[in-house]
Amino acid sequence: MHSALAELKTRADIFLARAKDGDPSTLKRLAALPAFKGLAPEAVQNQLSRKHALSLIAGEFGFRSWPQAKEILAGEKPGEDFGSMLHSDRDSTGFLNNWYADYEEARTCREQIDSYLLAYGKQFFVVSAEYIRSLGLSPDDPAWEEMGRDWARPKSLAARTRLYAQLVSKREPEGAGI
């Protein structure tokens, strides 16, 4: 299995090739980038670089930028802002989760009930096994126990990195359907 970063790089390369070939839906997705707002498709094609493709793909997976995605997905930093990858309207409809601004409160809740601690931006939320399944992940994956069921401050960054890879491989970016 590819790492999450390798998968996002591959998707960015495919995106870049499609954009340079003039694919209309791909070029339309580029309108999300400030550098390309209001530009004609031909102008976008002439200015487009891999850096732009990486930025767009990172944004579509819930990160502010490619550097943020790289830090979080590779486990280079513990993470203060996790982006929105673990939560989206399409995944979370029908779930009542416990939300916290304070990590320690979220951790205490996670310890009191059979649950999983996830992160959204700088917030934390505690979810059931069903929510984990809705993300396309298995709540029975041994990585969860290796992490202490704590995405924000896992006991094992390697386990979280493996779960990120699974998550990225199973999901389409938010803007891909445009």
C-alpha cells in the first residue's frame, strides 16, 4: 500500500496531466485556487505547475496547504491543526458525536466510553465504531489499539500513518465530483 503522501502525490500528478490536456472538469476544479480565479482555461494551463496540483489536492482532502498535509500525513509534527479530513457532511450524517475544544476533556470522554478520539482542525471529537466504518476504515484494525484509539496524540504515529494511507486510498477528494 502507498503511503498517504505518495497517494496524494500520484493524484496530483494525474490531475496535472489532465489539466494540461485541457480536461474541462479538471480545469474547473482549479478555480478553487486563488491564483487561478477569473482566468481563462488556456491561461490556467500555461501557468499550472505541480505545486498548484499538490495544493489543490491537499485542499480537497481537507488541508490548508500541501506543507500542512505533508506534516500531518507523514507524522512529522504532532499536529495542532488536523484539517477536516476525518469529518465531512457526506460521512457524518446521522451521527451524534461528542465535540471538544480541549484535548484532555476529549481524552477523558474516550476513556469512559467504548469509542475513538478523532481530530478536526484544532478540535476533537469522540465517535463510535459505526462512524469509523463510515470513513471506510475498520474499527477492528489493530492500528487503533496501537494508537490507543487516539488520532490526535497516538501512542504510535506509524499506526496512524497506516490508517491515513487507508483513508486516502478509499476516498475521493471533496472537489473531485465537480
